[in-house]
Amino acid sequence: MPTVASQPPQATESQIRIEPAGWVCTAAPLQSILQATQQAGIELPSSCRNGTCRTCLSQLVSGEIGYLIEWPGVSAEERQQGLFLPCVACARSDIVVDQSMAHRSSEFNVT
């Protein structure tokens, strides 16, 4: 079951898998999941990038994340359902994220 940790992230890189596409990238410690995916040419829905607009709300399928801010815009019920905000969350382990609106960035010409 996916979990949200209050401790800082692990000291090594984590693997992020975006489903249903199956795209994989890595995230450095303290790098937001949104930043890591964008760096790899994977675009997740996003807008504010500070945890308030909820545009990037995604499903954590497996793994563990931690938030970079104290009060992200996710309710306790949503957290129990595995929903999280990639713009203010970092991976604490290898994770799988379900985000059907993800797409490859045309900026990188990746197929």
C-alpha cells in the first residue's frame, strides 16, 4: 500500500514509473516528482507548483512519498485513497504513479 512519510527523503535516487504509459525516470533526493518527470520529458498536469491548485493530483499506486511542504492541498480522505500532489512531493522509495493525463514533452522529441 502506498504511504506518505513525514521524514525527509532517502539519500539515493528513486525510480518513478508513470502508468498507464509505463514511462520511467529517476528523481534525486529532495527533487519534486513533478520536477523529475519534467526533466525526463514527461509532462504531468500542473499549474501552481506549490500544492494549492490541485491540478497535478495523482494516484500513488505503490511506494512511499514525503511532502516538501507542511500543508499540501490533499484531504485526509484523499491521502487514504492514495492521492497526492507531485508538485510538492518527493519519492522516498521507488514509486508507481497512475496519471492517465501524462504525456511526452514535444520539447524533447521523445517517442
